[in-house]
Amino acid sequence: MKILNPATGTEITEITEDNRETLLKKFETLKMGLAGWSDTGLNARIDIVRKFSSLLESEKDILAKSLSDETGKPLQQALNEINGARTRIKWLTENAAQYLSDETMTESADMVEKISYEPLGIVCNISAWNYPWLVGVNVWIPALLAGNTVMYKPSEYATLTGLHVDRLLKSAGIPEPCFQVAIGEGKVGELLTEINFNGFFFTGSYSTGQKIYNAVAGRMIVCQLELGGKDPLYIADDVADVNAVAAGTADGAFYNNGQSCCAVERIYVHEKLYDAYTEAFLKEVASYKIGLPSEPGVYIGAVTRKAQIKLLQNQVDDALQKGATLAAGGKKIEGEGNYFEPTVLLNVNHEMNVMREESFGPIIGIMKVKDDEEAIRLMNDTEYGLTASVYSSDQERAQKILKKLDVGTGYWNCCDRVSAAVPWSGRHHSGFGATLSHQGLRAFTKPKAWQLRKSK
């Protein structure tokens, strides 16, 4: 399997893919390591994970360059991702003992009722390329803390980062039989679904998530899917600083080239602020530096997957044919690498694919609305349900709107952010189950009820 640099089109290296035989061998290795790891004390597991986080800090420049080279992510954004992963690890390790230890629920003179949290067993994580450190940490860190062994399949577009994960976990003290990496493209993921893991945790597209769910559903095992989004944002008419809000929301749409499941993908603006907001938004987008991810100050790097360029172009063409106005960008940047211009479409509507289908790239549609009710109706007009944002000077008004939106996360005066302290979950085609927070720690456990009568 060739590993290519999406910013230059050049080959970085070649990696040997796994096959059925090698995957089964790795699975047997994980099976042998399970008892020893689950019997390791929780505090010892926490210490190892903390050492892993320290290794991320000491090697962050090496790791960031590798991530940037294989995904096209600007170098500073790659560093930001590694720092963000350490922040999540910090919360998870600081709270693991509280949420993974036994809980006494009731105690009387003759009876104790408690809950213990046992590991699921051997967990399979099929992961994504857009934020390989962040979405990976969401799964294999709590899985390991909870005493599971893990088969980790990084995306083929983030293979080198996956190998760094493996190396550093082993360096930190994770035993070899407790963490294995599956290398390869989609076929390897399909082979993994045929193996008898105790749980599957997937991050990626709705179509692939659906295939994984259908493949494992008959076994009645744990399966969590973190899928895509068509995340809406509403600008109310009482926003005080339009320029600041335009800059912040443009960042929410275009950071990491828009390649984020929670990136802003469609914007609705109250008619009273539409002209001022779009003017400020376009000014901000025009300031973005496009270039090689390694160059200082570059904000827009390469699109990771070459095939995505065609999807983005099709969305632009479809919108223009249906009456949209192209205010910025609109096409592939000619030359080496997978570059697409930061694109802004105005006068859009819900007949256009750009407002209905996930873009996962540097493109946004901005639509005028007359009031909050119209904004709510349009924001809910989607098959996805990951995040939604409302910008307003009135918290009560914003929360009233957010309460009516069928999403896993609601943002007031912010967007495109994830915190380890609260659950990360989707609805509808955005998936189901939760990572992060106490729910994300316990997602990798089986609760056992204990009813203990004291002897008399």
C-alpha cells in the first residue's frame, strides 16, 4: 500500500497490508493478553497512559510533521491536534478512577448493593483520517483504561500516525499482547468485521458505518458509530460584534479544510444581519493563506482524499445550476496536490446538495432567514444530528432554539469544538453511542450488579 503526500502527490513510503491470516494472528495475541491486562490494577493502567501522554509531548514535532505529511493538514493544526489529544487524555486519566471503580449504591444493616464495571474484552476500533489522534484517543485510551485489549485500524490515509500510536503506547508500557494495529484499506476493515471481537467502535462516514453495523448486528455485541454531520449554524439578529462572529464562524467552517464531522456545514443568517455578516465572512475567508502545509502561516492545506475534490466540485456545480451565487472560490487549484479553493455560496436553498449532503471540505452555503422559527425548521431539515450552533446575545433565546434541535451537541456562541468532559454523540445518520465524559469511559465496560447479603 502506497502512502502518498496529498499536498505534493509524492510517495512517502510503502507499507505491507494485513490479510486474513495476519489479522487472526493479531486477534489471538490480543486474546492472550486480555486476562493479564484486565487484572492489572486501574492505577497502574492510568500511570502507563499518563506516560504515553508525556511521550506525545516530547515527540510532538516529529508526530506533527508525520501527520501533516500524510494528511495535508497545516503543520500548526497538526501540532494543535496533538496538544488537544493530550488535553483529552488528561481528563480521562483524572476521572477514570471515579467512573471505572466499583460503586456502592445502597447499604443497610444486612445488604450491600453495588455495581462493578468489567471490561468488554477485545475491542476493535476502525478509525478516521481527519483527526487520527483526537478520534483515536476517544476510543483506545478509555478502552485501555477500562482493561480491554485493542485492535486499532487507522485509516489508510493516516497509517503512519497509527504506527506512531502503537510505538509510543508500547514505549509507555502497554504490553505487546494488549494493543495491535491492523494496516490496510477498506478490505482490511471488512475482514475485521468477520472476527469475533467483543465490541466495534467506528469513526467515519455514514455509508461505511451502516455496513459495519449490518455486518456485526447479528452477534448482539456492542457497536458504536461516530459518523458524519451536516452541522448547522444560526446567526440571530441580536449579535453584537458581527465581524468577530464572522471570523469565528468562518474558522468553524474552514479549519482543517472543513474536514471535520462537527465543522460548520451550513449557515443561516437573520435577514437583518445577512449583508453585514456575509461581507465580514468573505473578508475573513479572503485572508486565508493557501499553500504547502509545512509553510508558516498556511491555514488551508491539501484535501486529504483526492476523490473528495470531485464531490466538492459537483456540489458547487449543482448549486450554481439551481440559482446560487458563487461569492468565493469554486474550483480545484491547478498544480501538484489536492487543493480546492475555499468556497462560499450565497443565495442557497435546500434544493441544493451543498445544504443537504455532507461536504467534508472547504465549502459553505449561507442562507438568509426571516426569523428564529424558519431557522429552526431548516436546521432540523436533515438526516444528520451531530451538532448545531446559535450565535445570539441572549442566552435564554439561544437555548430555547437549541432545545428544539435534534442533535447530540448544542453550541451557544461557539462551534466546531469537542470537550472530554461532556459526551460526544450523534443522532440519526450521525451515529449512536457516546465517547468522552463518564459515558465514554463506561462505554468500554459491562456493568455487573452485586447484591451481597451480610452473614448473621
